[in-house]
Amino acid sequence: MKQESCRKDVERAFGVLQSRFAIVAGPSRLWSKTMLHDIMTTCIIMHNMIIEDERDLDAPVQEQTEVSPPEVEMTGDDDTRFQAFLARHRKIKNRDAHIELRNALIEHLWSGYSQSEN
């Protein structure tokens, strides 16, 4: 029951981030785990800053008329990243590997079950 409650809290929080930040709602297969961690951390920090700012209604508003465009540096070639994604996808969809892993799991579960009866 506690796990279900925690799961609902996480799903609700993730839903809030998805509704506020498009990058969280979009596909994530092309991102590395480190990049996903950084994106989620950034979105959580920005969300907390927005909530904190909305609470302070009496604060003076500062308007900026000109904003410099952000400098973005690509870390790798898009084609290389896409090929790496395709390789990972093929590895996941490999039928022989699926059958091998399934059979190993069945064997593991049966061995654990038979040992617990003895």
C-alpha cells in the first residue's frame, strides 16, 4: 500500500513536469542517462523556482527587453548518435536474445522455487 502511494506521488509529480516542460513529455530514447538526469534535475529546479516565484506576489517585477540567444554546442554527430540508437534498438528487439533471457529467467525461478520447498 505504501509503495502504491509513493508510485502515485511520483506519477503525479512527473505529470506536472510533463505538462509544464515539453522536453520531459517528448521521446527520450536518443538521450544518454547522464543527459536525462541533467534534464530532469533542471526541470525540477525550474519548477521549484516557478512555484517559489508564484508565492511571492508582492515582489517587484523586473522586465528585460533584450535576451541574448543561448549558445548551444553539439557534443556529437547526429548521424553517429542515431546509428548508436538503432544499434541499441536492434539489441533490444533481438528475438534470439529474448528467448535466451526468458529461458534463463524461467530456469532461475524454478531453481529458486524447488530449493525453497526442500
